[in-house]
Amino acid sequence: MRTIAIVGAGESGAQLALALQRSGHNVTLFSDRPAQQIRTGSITSSQCVFSSSLRVQQPLEIPLATTHEMGITGLHLNIAAGPDREEIDWQGTLDRPALSVDQRVKCAHWIETFIGRGGDFRIEKLSVRRLEELTALYELVVVGTGKGQLGQIFATDRAKSPFDRAQRAVAVTYVKPAQGTEDREDATKIRMNMVPGVGEFFTFPGMSIHGPCQMMVFEGVPGGPMDCWDTVSSPEEHLAMTLDILRRHFPHEYPRFETSTLNDPGAGLRGRINPVVRSAVGTLPSGRTIMGLGDAIMLNDSLTGQGSNNATLAADHYARAIEARGEKDFDSAWMEHTFDEFWRGWGQFSTVWTNSMLRERKPWQLEVLAKAQDHESLATALTNGFDDPRTLFPWWFEPEEAQAFVERAVAEESATFDMRDFRSTLGQFATGVTVVTTRTPQGTKAGMTANSFTSVSMDPPLVLWCPSKFAPSLDDFESSTHFAINVLESSQHVLSRQFATPADDKFAGVDCSEGIAGVPLLEGAVATFQCRTVARHEAGDHVIYVGEVEKYSKTSGDPLVFHAGAYHRTALHPDFS
């Protein structure tokens, strides 16, 4: 059992506290307000949590706060026409629904759950001096809020922060659902509207303190006509400005809201967000270190709705890393490594994509968005990028890759089956997760995640795996003589993500040794098979690699399992326990 202090009871801090409490750790959760004051205060965000994050988010157990009752099913995108461009308008479907629950509701609920389970919850506005005291009392201090002095403890990482000022004037409004809109075809979708040079407006259904509501987000280009919130000072003025912006800049949306009323007096939020990534390690005046989490170190603009998702996934990752640490010290090297793992496996992709959306669209990006009007497969791929931004790499950023992606997506439309449904059905077969590695004749290390691995023969010992013909690393495997199958341990889901996404260096921060022909072997894998390539067969859009096992090893531990689009741990069936 470790003693851990968590400062900030928001989306990240409250979830981390609950996860560590459930694991038996001695956790103290600090907040500047009690749960009831949070519940009755002003809104704090425009949260929309997508399915990848919902899988690991702490249970809400709040009536109607489920994807069955309040699920967000897709995206309706509209980009206004301009002097040299036509209007773009299409709808895409999420593979699995998203959910938006007012942070006032869920954070208050999480605090009360933490207290109800015997947790030590303290209401205190902490100073740097008080943090010094906490580092002497607890083995680890995690700060999940960037407010005031606390946010200044963590130094800005300039390499990850391209902006030095806010890129949008942001406002959020929650309104009671207007009569007559409930049965509209896109009532359960995110409706995202863009007017180049002016700003963006998006809206979606959610759950607030009085039940269902409609959440509205305005993103105004600085200095533009939507950068007009500084003079607003009351709930009435906020609602009036909301409706005026809709009427002037998004007239097709205005009829839906013209008779709307604020959900509650605190249902308005205004401000500017300077997107920033900071060091995960904060050094106090005494030299002691604390660890940053959530908005304290990774603050994205709300344009792509990634904030709550980043917070949830980071809290889950930190909880797993703390559990895996055992009795070792939580030193600064561990803190940096833990955040770097999250950054490489998830955070960098949501951040880079969000930052790109704050800039003017590139020609190939506009072309893909326009073609999505005629190709449902493209609209669906773009929509699901909100759930998992890694799927947008590298094609959203490179014109040649974008063209190839469009061609593949369009080709899928003439396939025998609905390809997304076919993949989903194949996902009903649970598999292990491997990272296949190799080294080219030039000495370059290469690797990719694969679950298409199986044994072929015992004598001789043969195995196979099947990479896609479109895999960026395929040429590296074609030029090499050997490869290694690294069967991942259940805690290595971060490595699975890291090797599944294009990157300049997939091996960054990865502990590995050298095997036959210099092939990289990942430390911590539950099994490793070092193989010589003996056959290669083309099979549709994949390639079958057959390898003869020349050396193998195994360790104790549970393998990582993938089923129905999610990672799982193995467990003994109750009939055999």
C-alpha cells in the first residue's frame, strides 16, 4: 500500500483517486470545493467522452447517464461556402457511441463515491508551500489542476507547444432542449459547423444537473466577429450573445435554439485556452518533485473535444503505472517515463491533430473533407478520428498518404461486405497482442503491432503473421532476413499503441535487447520467438510471413488480450476457479 496525495478533484484527479483507492492504496484527495458546491457552481468544460475513454472511465451510476439513453452516435459536419469553395456537408457514424455528462455532475459523484468508500477527502486551496509539506508526508504527490500558482510549477515543453497564445476565444452554453427538435435525424450527433476566418460552432446532447440538455461550444478566431465575449458579465447576456452569434454566423442552426433557455444560472463559460504541454515533473523550491496530470501539464483547445478523453486515459495510465511500480520510489525519472509513455501512445496524436485543426485547412485536407460527401467510408473514418486520433495519422498530414487513404477507403465501398462491420465481427475472436520487430541490412530497427499471429507447424517449428500491404514498415521486413514476435504482457498496452501508429522513432523510450541478426527484443514480453523468414505469400490486401523459429523464450505473467476493439486481461473462468 502506497501513500499518495492527489491535488484537484476534476476529471483526471477524481478518477485517479478512485482507481488507486480500489487497488488498496492510501489516497488523500484535495479539492478547493466540496462536492455539493461543485454540483451547484458554474460549468467547467465542454466535455464529450468517446468510446476509447469510456471503456476505462470510472462508472457514473447516474440515472440516464448511459450511452443507451444519452449516446452520441456520430458527426454532422458543415463547412460554409466561400468565394473559391463550395459548401461541404456530410454525416458520419461513430463505431461506438460517445457520452457527455456535465463535469459538475460526474466529478461531484466521484468525490462522493470516494468519500463513501472511506476515502480521505480534504477541502483546501493549496499553495506551493503546502505542497512542500505534502511531499514530506506522502510517497507521491500528483497535481491535476493547473490553476493559479500550481500551474506555474511545471515548465512549458517548447518542443511540444507550437503556440504562445490562445488560438480561439471560447464560450460554452448549456441550454434546455428546445421543443420539436428531439426527433430530428441528427439529434444524437455532434453538429460541427465551420466558417473559415470566423470560427466554429458545435453542439451535442448531454446530461446536466437538471437532466438532458444541449451543450453548445463557440470557437471564435481571435480578433474576428466571434471574438466578442469580453463584455458579457451575466447569464442573461451570455444567452443573448449565444443566440446573436447563431443568428449572424450559423443561421441554419438558429431556428433550433431561438426559444431556448439556459439550463441553469451557471450554464455559461467564457475564456481563452492557450494550448500547451508542460513537463510532467514539477520541482519545488526545496528540490522535491511532484507529478503533473491532466490540465496541469497537457491543455488542448476544445475544438476537437479531446480534453476529457486525454484526462481519462492519462488517469488510467498513471494508475496502472503506479500499480506496476511496486515498492520502488516514485522518483523524477519514473514520473517522466510514465508521462512519456502516455504521450507516445496517445497524447501526442490528440494534441498534434487538435493543433492542426486550429490552423487553416491544407488543400489535401479540404479535398478529403469534400470527398466525404460522396463516400460514406471517408465520412465514417473522419468521424471515428474523434474517438481515436491515431487513426488520422499519417494521412491527415501528408498529401500522398491522404490520396492513398482515399483510394483505399473508396475501394472498400465495392467490397463484398461492409468492411467496418466485417472487421467488427472478426474482432469477436479474441487474440493475443504482439509487436513484430526486425532490423534492416542498414541497421534500422522497425516494428509494428499485430494480432494476426499463429503457430503453423511443430516440426519444423513454424509460425506466421500477416501485415497489411499498406503498412509503412513493410519494406523494412521485406529487406530483412529475420523477425521477432514479442507477445505483450497485459501491462504493455502502451507499447501496443506505440507500435501501431506511425512515428519517427517507434522505439523511443522502449527497453529492448538484441537477438539473432540484431533483431530488437522487447523487455517484459511474456514470450519471444526469434524467426528466420522462410516464405512470403501475398494474400489480398495483406502479406503472409512464415518464419522458422530459431530461438524462443518465455516469462511468467498474463498476456495482453484484444477483443471487440478493446484491450483485456486474462482471467480464469469461474467454472474452473
